[in-house]
Amino acid sequence: MSRVVVHHTVDDAALQRLLAPRDAIIVEEPARVGDRTFDAALGPVRSYRRTLHVDATLADGRHHVVDEIRFSLAIPFFALLFVLPVRSALTQASKDAAAGHTVERQPWWAPPDRFDRRAATVLAMLGALSIVGGYLGTLITQTITFAADRFDADDSAQGLTLALVRIGVVLALFIVAASDRRGRRLLLLGTATAAILVAATGALAPSLFWLGSSQTVARGLSTALALLVGIVAAEELPAGSRAYGVSVMALAGGLGAGMCVWVLPLADLGPDAWRILYLVPLAALPIVLRVSRLLPESRRFVVHRGHAPIGVDRSRLGLLAVSGFLASVFLAPASQFQNEFLRTERGFSASRISAFTLLTTTPAGIGVAVGGRLADVRGRRRVAAVGLLGGAGFTVAAYVTSGWPMWSLSGLGSIIAAATVPALGVYGPELFPTTGRGRANGIITLIGVVGSSVGLLAAGYLSERLGGLGPAMAILAIGPVLLAVLILTRYPETAHRELEDLNPGDRDPAGLAEPAGGTLNGDAPTGPKP
């Protein structure tokens, strides 16, 4: 429980403003226990109580007032990150009310739409799972160069292994398609648990083939986890904040990937020390258990449970599938050959690779956060197109330079490219109906993985023929350039539109029982008011 206390000396008019319910980051309503006490009608809180104490009336007719707020956030795992910003916003709202200023409804760091308790809790749960998925998704990428060295494999063998690992997306397709019938929650928790356990078997791999085989299954499970996280977020969050939700999950996934980089220096301890990285995810099992106790079933799935499947728009499916292919042809080799490039072409050790990755990719969080807000407020298409072109250009430049320019260009490329993550990430869940959302996104991801495999094989082949990965990346950059053109000419704008407006077949005659952002009741955990 957090406490905010603001002291005021005010006249009668200001006192009346302080006595009114606020419409700020928390929407208030009068409490039943007194006319100077307010509870939360809407906001990301588990409990909330504001009490106004009029301590004294001074000789000049003004009043000494204490505005006291007690609250606890409905943000499991991450509440400590938001307590201070929320305290600051509540303090400022009190000062603005007393001064007669317009109260800022949503601070710059908050989602464009206000979240209710359920939305905040669900997003926190999805963020925790995204951290797990982020680690698992980058595990084979970070360790492949050390495993290949241990098993005496060359660049082509690495490229082939990384390409074959992506076959696991077929498993992801079946899992997310099953979620359209069995429910999001069951499949989400099952895939998270299975992905951790299967990934851990990589520590026992006797050869590159067996490592690739185990991680093929693990990658399929972690891919399904990422897809289901995105689908649940789209089905739970308010229409004006879906890209914000994707940006939060991307930041959480990036944190998970960063954790893998943090422990990468362990690979320098010995020829088999890289195996330790495959055991680290086992520590996340208690997190999954905690999520299982808090995460509700997607409310839109509940509404459509048992309904006949609605056909998927083939033109939309084709558009997003081609887009996934074009993006992956470049992005997969650009990221997954980076360690090999740094180790063999630039002579980096594991510790220096870790430092380079952390220093050049950590700033990508700026791009994700800014891109998510711009995509919600200004629209998706321009943000995505600029991010693709700028990100590809700077990344290619980093591959053909060395020294401090390589570090700088790589950092700039990661920031700009990261803005496309929320701008494009929302389209998959948005453009398909609830009963076909999982299946459609599975197909799109499958085609994207085909693009990844093509890109990885092409990069391995071209790098050996052209004398390095730089020229190979320059050729493959045609993919994001074509995608940017496609976005500007063919993509619809989906910002601020409800999923039912984008997919008319999803409209339920009875309406949604709990519109996003409109209630504190439902399946989310509740807590007693103070």
C-alpha cells in the first residue's frame, strides 16, 4: 500500500474543487463512508481511497487541507516500477485541482487510454511471460557460435541449424490454432511451461544436430507463447492502447533477451560452459505458476466460446503473410549472424560481444516506447515505414564498418527499427476475428519463418561468396524496402478502432459484457478497499 499526502492552504472555491471527484489517471467516485472520501471508479489499482481532511480554517477565511491518498497498484511483478510515477501523477493532480488548472488525464508515460484493474493486471501477467519468451527466443541465437565451435561446425552449418530450428513454427501454428477452440489461457500457460522444460534439454546436447532438434521444439513453443501473448493483449486492452500494450510486451521480451546476453560471458569459462545458459530458464517456473493463479481467460474468447468459426479474410491474410516474409528475410540474419560476425570478422570475445549487444540494443527500448505511443496517437503506417527504412539502412551500414562507427550505427539502427515492433505487431491480432485469430496469426508467423530461413540460408551462402556478412546484408535489405512500400500503399489504419469494428463478424448481439477499460469487475483478481 502506497500513501500520498499533499498539504494545501486554499480559499472556499479551491476547497470545493478539492472536494470534487477527479478525472485524472484515476477516475474517482464518492465513497459510501463519507462526503470527503473517494474510491476509484476506473484505474490500474487494486485498492484506492482518497480522503480530504480540512484541518483548520484560518483567520483570513482560507482553509488548511490535507489531501491523503492510499492505493495499491494492480500490476503484479512490476508494481515497483510504477509506484513513483503514479505517486507523482496523483500529487500533481491534487495541486492542479487546488490551483484550478486542467488536470492531466494521462501522463506521457502512461497508455493513451486509461486502464482498469483487469487490463493492468493482464498486461503485467503478459509482460512476465514475455520476459520468459524473450530469453527462450534468443537462446539458440546467442549460443550457436559457441556450440558450433565446440562441435567443429562452419558458417553454413550454423545457418542450416538456425534455419531448421524455425521448423518449430509448425508446432506453434497448431498451438495457436487450438487456442481458438480450447481457450487462450490454457494454451498460454501450457506452452510457457513446456518451452522452459524443453529448452533446458539443450544443456545435454551431444552434437549440433541434437541441439538444433531440441531447440526446434523449444522455439516452436516459445513462438506460440509470443503469439498468444499478443492475441490476449489485443483482446483485453482498450482500442486506443493496443500498440502501447505491444510496446510493453516488446520491452519485456527485450529484457528477457537481454538477460540471456547478461549471462553470455559464462560461455568464456570453458568449451562447454555455454550449456549453463540452457538451464537458466528453469528459474522462471515459479513465475509461470504465479501467472496461472492470476491470469483470467480472454474476455473476448469467453464471449465467442462455442460460436461457429468466422472465415478469415484471405486478402488480409495474404498481405500480412507477404509482409512477414519480407521483414524476416532481412531481420533474421541481421540479428542471428551478429555474434558470428563480431567473433569471426571483428575478433570479439564473448564478453565483448555481450558488451556490444547490451550497449547497442538496450537503447532500442526508446524506439519501442516512442513507436508504441506514436502508433496509437498518430497511426501505425508512417511509424512502421520510417522505422523499416531507417533501421535497415543503419544496420547495413554497421555491418560494413568497424570501430566506433559500427557501434554507433548499430545503436541508431536498433532504436529506429524498434519503432516498427508496436506499429506492425498490432496488425496480426487486429485484422482477424476472434474465432480465427489464432489460426491466422499462426499462418502469418509460419510464412515469416520461411522468410527467416530463406534469409539465413542466403546470408550464409552470400557471406562465403562475397567475403563477409556486410555485402550479404546489403542485398537482403531489399526485403524491408519493399515492405515499407507495401505498408504505405496497402495497409489499413487501425488506430482507435475496436476489434469488432475491424471485424464486423465479431459483433455479438448481446454486446460485450465488459468493454475494455470500462469496469473494475470481472475475472481479474480483486482486493479489499482500505
